Amino acid sequence: MTPRVAIIGAGLAGLTAAHRLLSRASPLEVTIIDKGRFGGGRMCTRTVDLPDGRKAKFDIGPPILYARHAGGRWPGDPLTAQLSDELSEERFYEHRTVGRIGAAGETAGGEIFGLSFTGGMRELAFRLLNMHASQLDFRDNAIAEKLQRTDDGWRIHTRSLRDDHQTIVSANALIVTPPVPQSLELLQRNNVVLPDSLRDELRGVTYSRCIAIYGMFTGESGLQPGGVWFGDGALEWITDNNLKNVSAVGPAITALTTNEWAEVHWNEPDAQLVERLLPRLRPWVGEPLDPTQVWVHKWRWARPVSPVRLPCAVLRDLATVIAGDGFASTNPEPADAAVASGVAAANRIGQLLTDLARRDDRFTVARPRRYELEIAVTTPAEAASATRAGADRLELSSGLALGGLTPSLGLFRAVRKVAPDVPLYVLIRPRPGGFAYSATEFAVMLDDATAFMNEGADGIVFAALTQKGNIHRDWCRELVQQAEGKAVFHRAFDFLPEPLVALEDLIELGFERVLTSGGATTAEAGTNHLAALVQHAGWQIGVVPAGRVRAENVADLVRATRCDQVHAGPRLAVPDEHLAARPLIAREMGAVTELDASAVSLLREQLDGLVESLS
């Protein structure tokens, strides 16, 4: 069966996702549903029939891209330019000079440039659609009224805005790309529940408003080809679409207001908005050619103000990805953010479909047939008892009282002998304390990892952070390569400031799993964050809840997070009569503990019972 993907929204994010999915080697069927005409979203160009039979074209969304890069320097590798180069051998974008009217007190900078598309900003969308016209089912002027979850994916009930005709689109996976508040409203209206921490983060994504007015004017504009950009006041932009090579006739003027002005006047009728703005336009472009043919368009979600760094949000068990220009904030230009988010969405949904196909040829999310139990051990005896109690995988370390340290090679060999058939991963941590290591310490970690892998370890467990507390990508990549991908990022993850973004980094670096308590002191306390991490991980990385996982809480933990594996190391204090003779000195020797094998057995029983109750 050919997997089917439905995309809601034909802005740059949705179209880029469709482009990437349809360019894959494996065949896919893609349907795009968009309430607008022709696609493009806020990269919008409108054509107007003039009384004399000519046609004028107006960009009424972003007038120019990258104008905020001043000083005569062009940004390196803009993503929209890269995307357009994929679609045509002949470039259809141009660099434009922008005039700047600075705000009060603003010092003059160098010459400012921007990028525009010949024929209009929507030209990029047109070319994306035309490239895949024979493969793509594009339904414009249609709204998704109802999302219905089925055994094999989604049924999207749509209504045409042209004639109210209703249809149903069936899909195995869904990509949602409108502005984030609209996406959240759509999902909430259809009872699609997001993990609490993800929902709260996405609710923080806000947008500015903008009012566009456009029409034919009489005066010689004298504008720069990229228009004029104002630092303050009612208007933010005035552009002549004729000078931008958008409209064959001119002056075809578009003016865009600032967010502050739009907020104050948002609810006023169009005629009143035109009356207020025309006096501000006259010094630049004269009078309207026909006062009755000046049009208004309101952009409620014009530009993201507080986007998130996350490139997209994944809901694994719903085979759904949320994307758009409210994501990927490392790209300061919203168009680039939309492209980056669309690429990420396509990659993640493609991986979800690949893994779903391996699990069930109907592309459903089946419950696991066995929940994996990983147990932390420190001795051969503990490894043997953990295996007998039902452990599926072992993590070997020493010095658990210090948070775990690299074990000796001799200890590894002894444990390997008593548990030859159970996957055995080894902790690589050269010292107690934080995870920002020196070059010498990293060299020790690399040597240890090499030695253990050569001795037959099934994988290694480690982390390396920079001095600023971020993932040390170079060192982590080197260790992952040394382990041939059999690498686990340990609970240093819980010290990272943006867990979902960090998870994306670990996926890109090739980690197999990550151990985490969801940033809390225990996995139980971090349940909400763990649920978001499990969903966002898809099956590209295993999220393993860790931190006082016990038989009494593991069932609720699994149900709430929908994880398929847990990490535990229940331990008991062991009295030592030799140390007891010198209690003050004994404190410096560290606590003596041993694995609680009966607690491991109870964990195994609870997990096995869940397979029956949740199947």
C-alpha cells in the first residue's frame, strides 16, 4: 500500500514539506488542503482586472525578504533562494535596493538590500505546485472542518469555499502548517490532545498584525525598486509592484501598516482604513487612479513575534507533525523559518511512515508486545540477578553513589561472562560532577569507549557538554561513530535548557536512545515533559524514562508517557560490619548498596501486565 500524507496549509512550510515528500525515492501520495486560492499563504500576490482591460499584480504579503540585513551585505545561503534554485535553472529572484526612513534617533546605516521574486512573491509557490502537478492532489479554497482518527490514520472532512461541496480526504499521516494559534485551535476543536508541556510552549508563539492596502495610483512613486521601509509611524512599507517586476503596469502600490497601528484600527471598516491611510500615501505616490478601487487585506497572523527554536513538533502516536514559520526561530526571516520547518516536517513524517510500515502494513500505531526493562548494575552478581529477574538490557557502571562512573575493563569482562546473552551497555563518565570535559578527559572517554567496544560491549552511555551547557556536537558525534550508532545520551540531558530542541540534536547526531527524567528529580515528577519527548522522538530515538522508576509507579508512567521502555536501578542498603566499626571514617568510603532483585521482578511483572491491559 502506498502511504498517504495530508497537509493542511499551502504556505511555504506546507509546500516545502510536500516538495520534499514527493522528491523521495519511496513513493508517497500527498494531498494539500488550503483555504486560500492558488497557495502561497502569506507569500501572497493578487491579480486585479483594470477597467481598461489591463491586469495589475500586487504583492500584499511580505514586500521583500531579508531587508533587515543592512550594510550592503547579503545573507549567506538564504533558504528561499536555495529552494527556488531547485525549481528552475534560470533564477527568478532578484536583489533589490531598499530605501530606509529611520525611526527617531536611528543612526544611518549602509545600503539595504532585499530579495523579491519576478512575477510576485507567490511565484515560488506556483513553481512548487507546478513541479509536482501530476503527483499532487491540491485542494484550494477548501477548509478542514473535522479531523477524525481512524485505525489506519486520519479522515479529514473538508468543505469547498466555492460551492460548499463536502469531501473526505483519507491519509496515514498529517502535517499541520497554519500559523501556530490556528493549528492549536484546529487540533483542540477536534479533541486532539497535545502533551501539556508542548501545548504550553506552543501557546507562547505570538504573531504581529498587519493591514495591507493596495491599488493603482497616479503619481510617479520615485521609490527604490525594493520600496521604502519606515522605522516608525502608521506605515511600515510602501512598494511599487511595477518597479519590483511584479506588475506589468504601474504604479501598482502596496502599503503595509505597522503592528501597533493595525492593533488600534483592526475592527474599523475597510473604507475608514483607506480614508485614514491615503493622506500618508499621497506624498509618495499621489492619488488613487480610482478611489473606489483601493483594496484592503487584513493579516491577523502577519509575522511570528515569539517563534520557538524547535523546527517542528511531532505527535508520534497520531502520525502528525505541526510545522510553520512559528518554528525554527534560528532563521530570523519567517520565509526561511517556514522552509526549514517544512523540510524538518517532511523528514520526520517520512521516518514515521517508514517505521509504521515496519510495524503494521495498515500504518497503525500498535502497542508494543513487550516493554523493555533496562537495569543499572555494578557487579557480576547484580548482572546475573537482574537477568534472572527479567531485565532486557543492562547498563554497567561503578560508583553509583557519585552518579555513576566508568567501570574497569576487568569488571566488564566478568559481567559479560555471567550475562553473555543480554545486551550490555557501558557508562563512559571519567569523573563525578558536571559534563563539560577538558580535551584530556575527552581523550580518556574516547579510549575507554574504543576499549569496551573492542571487548564486545553492545553500546556505550555518555554525554559531553560545552562550557556554556549545550551539547558538544563534535565530541558526541565522534563517540557515536566510535560506537557505530549504539550510543545512549545519559541524564546530562536533564540539564539542557530546551529538551525538544536537544532531542532534535541527538537525532541528527545518531544517538540510539536518551535517558531522562523529563528534567525533574524523578521520572514520575517529569511525566508531562516525558510525554512530549516520547511523542516528538517518533521512532528515530528511544526516550527512556529514568529516575526512581519502581513497580508502584511504572504502570501510570507508561500510560501517561506512552513510552515502550524504562530504566531502573532499585537498590538496597547493605550493612558492612567492618565499616561499622569506624563510622566516621566509613562516611568517606561511600554507601554500600546492592541491586534489589525482587524490585526488578516486580517491575517486570507490572510491565508484562501492561501488555495485556493496553493491547
